[in-house]
Amino acid sequence: MGLPITLKQAHISNAKLEELYGEQVKKIHSEMASGTAVGGEFLGWKNLPNEIPTNELEEVLEVAARLRKSSEVVIVIGVGGSYLGSKAVIDALSPYFERNSDDPEVIFAGQNLSGTYMKQLLAHIEGKEAAVIVISKSGTTTEPAIAFRILLEYMENRYGSSVNERIVAITDKSEGALREMAVRSGFTTFVVPDDVGGRFSVLTPVGLLPIAVAGIDIEQLIAGAKDAVSELSTEDISANNAYKYAALRNQLLSEGYNVEILASFTPRFATFHEWWKQLYGESEGKDGKGIFPASVAYPTDLHSLGQYVQDGQRMLFETFVQFEESVEDCGIPTSKDNLDGLNYLSDKTMNEINEVTLRATMQAHDDGGVPLIHLTVGKHDAYHIGYLIYFFEISCAMSAYLLGVNPFDQPGVEEYKKNIFRMLEKPGFVEEK
């Protein structure tokens, strides 16, 4: 097996890509390395896999083991980057239907404001040994703060003075409402690094603790990311697939393709799509610029959105993520009557047919005029998912810089919050009549 991730595309030659973007990529690479790039104070994720302190990793594993032993269900409270990364990895690497008997159920709260969801969550955990991981740098972000207030009351009523043993806060190192509450109550705490924004935080305790609680090997996840740091460290666009991907995206945008669809044929990967959409959407979508990130789960969406992709407006391109090796497979039985006409497939497996469907889809969409990028991932395991996380992070930063925007701010996110505060009459905000 070669590199953990390979990239293929036919829209533009490597030589032309080097001619158009090679020098610009080298300049941005140098600025990121020196910390002089715009938003350079938030580049802490860039070498993070190599800099995770041994004692911090040991503490994450120790606390995860304690929660796993004491809890049947662990509720992770967070929104945006404070939950999407961990949920993406957990969903990507967990069994579809039944958990290992030693693994607690990990569920999420604070990512929505549905009273029905919260009421049913409280009913679901009743009678089960529970713990809470609350993730917020400030402790005052509306959605997770409301969820934590409700769940904290529930936990206090249920566990009394021992509640602090069942709550972990991941927050700012020294200030903010959640930090103050954690200190007062004696919660176990981990730090959200100052130089790592939420959507880049999956390899910090923000993501690592929930992932470890779910029973996933975070050391292998980190090992994959470490190898990605090493293999994607060159400034040479022809030798760096992450930079090549970033340049391809920008070139396609310049040609009028302003929607990117992330496509995969692996159902467990669907939540990873959501993390990817936040990563690119929040990093690039500003100043009237950016590619709109969308996703499809094939073959399901071949019977819905696939029609538009095949025959709709030519303003989109597709990035396919294909896993070469799967853990399990299922054969096709032979039928005596063959009423469904499928006996011709009885010497094949479902994964083999899935791969053929992927290739057939790519050929059809290519014939229909959709530019394609094909990312092949060696294996569907923690190591390769860790590698893929870093691949997308470094390519996202490069892509945003090529676009001419700061990858690490999100000024537009604040607008809806101001409206909420006015409409709910938060002190200090006045509703406009």
C-alpha cells in the first residue's frame, strides 16, 4: 500500500497546476510556517499531533476510562466544532447497530434548541448511570449553555454532592463562565487551546475525550495525524496532495464551479461530511467569497440528488472519498428461482458491487460534465481517519489563503446571535420596533 491518501483528477494537469499556483502555495506555506500569515495566532493545530503533551494524553485516557467504568451513557454538550469533530469520528468508527458491551452510549446535546429533543434525552437517560462532558470556551454560547443548565440541574438532583465526579468541563484555561463554574464545583477540566479554533479542535481534548469514551483508539488517530504532518509538510504542490487539492478547488472556482459536493459510498462516513462542511464553509465563506460545501451519501442520493448532479446546472464539482479496505463484507446468495434476476451477482460481494457503483457513478458524472476529484483512503480505521482529518485541515487553510480570506475567523456567525439576544430581550440588547 502506498500513501494513506492518494488524489486523482483529470480536469487540469499537474504541470498546469504548478504553473498557476506553485509559487503562491510556496509563499503561503512559508507564511504559515513562520506564523506571519493572516490569523497566524490560530495556527496551533498545524503541528498539534506532534505536540500533544504526554501527560495530557495520559489524563485524557485516564478520565475516559473512569467515565467508561462509571457510566452507561455519556452526554457531550457542545455546538459547531465543539461536537462535530468527535461525532464525526465516533460515527465513522463505531459499529452500525450494536456497541461493544464495555462502551457507554455517547449522545450529544447543545447542538440544537429543540425542547422535544431535550425532554426525550432526559427520559432516555433516566435509570441509566450518566456523565456529562460540557465543551465551551466561554460557557455562555446560547445553545450549549441552555443544555448544560438543564442537564446540570438533572445531574445535581440525581447525584447530589458527588455530581462533580460525573461532569467534565473542557473550556478556557483561565477565564469565562464555564471555567468559573468548574473551579467552584470541582469538575475535572481540560483546556481548549487559545491558538486552536473550534473547527480545528478535534485532535485536542475537545474531540479526543469523547472519542476515547466511545472506545476508539485515539493513539492510532493521533498516529495517523502525525504521519500526515510529516508527509504533507513539503511546499512543493506536485508532492503535497493536500496543497494540490486546495489549488484544484480554487482553480475550479475560478472557472465558475462554486459548489463542491463531498461524496462517499460509506454510510458511517456521513457525519464526517458534516464536519467537513463546517470546516470549509466557516473557513472560506466570507467577504463575498468561497465555495459552497455540500455533500451526498451514495448510493442513496443517486436516487434523489444524483439526477441534479448528472443533468442540472454545471456550477458544481465532486470530491469522492473512497476507502480501499473495509473491515467486513457480505456475499450475494444464489437463488433457485432467480426471480429478481440477480444470480449473475452471486459470485460477488456487496463491497465489490459498491465499488463498481462508485466507478460507474464517477464515469457517468464525468461524462455529464462534472469535474471530479478522487481521494482514495487506504483503510477505514482510526489511523486513516486521523490522517484524513489533518489532510482536510491543512488543505482548508491553504485553500482559504489562496482565496484571500482569513481561515480562522467567522464574523458572520455573530449576526444571528445579536438578533436572538434582541428578540429574547437579553439585558444590554434592545429589540428594534
